[in-house]
Amino acid sequence: MKRIHILGIAIVVLHALITIPHGIAHSNLNIQMNSWQNIYILVVINLLPLVAVVLIWRRKRPGFLVLLFSMAGSFLFGGFYHFVAAGPDNVASLASHPWTHTFQWTAVLLAVSEAAGFFIGLRGSSSVNP
């Protein structure tokens, strides 16, 4: 298996591992999302990266495109709600709580993993023979 395939799979696994404590922090901090946001999170942030892994594992170039677009969508969504928009999902507006730091750190780690996933998806999808 080529290095780019391994990186694609690894970044999705890492991203999934970060979403777990982030989701738990969301629940413990009572940060509620709208219905459309929950659907977006389920599909774009959680399911599409897993679809990308299956395709990448099977050495299908479309897997890198799915990775590229799911990570771009995840980065834009999380970046906006965690760091730009005012509201309960913004890392700077959280009250003191035992889960505040977990939420803040996982928001940053998600952004980093999503940016990395975007670039891995870009590299893998543009390879002549991924």
C-alpha cells in the first residue's frame, strides 16, 4: 500500500478518535445543535470520511475526492462555529466547566486533522497513480 493511502486512512482514524471526546464534551456542556447541523455532522463529518477510507483501502481514486470534500466541509463548518460565529459552540464563549478544556482542545485538534485530511485528499486525488 502506498504512503498516501496509509496517510489517508490514518488521518480519518485520527479524526474519528478526536470526534469522540469532542461529542462527549458537546453533551456535557449542553451545546445543542439544530436538526440540519446534526444531519451535516452525521453525514459530512462522521460518515463521509469512513466512506473515503473504504474507497482508499480498495485503492479507488474517488476515495481521495471524498476525503478532500468531507474534510473541507468539516473544516469550514467547525472553523466557523468553533472559532468565528458567536454562540454556545464557540470555544471562546464557554463558561468554566470540567469539560471546557476538552471541548476547546478537541476543536483545535479537529481543525488540524481536517486541514491535514484536506491536503492528503488533494494530494491523493491529484496523483497520477495513487
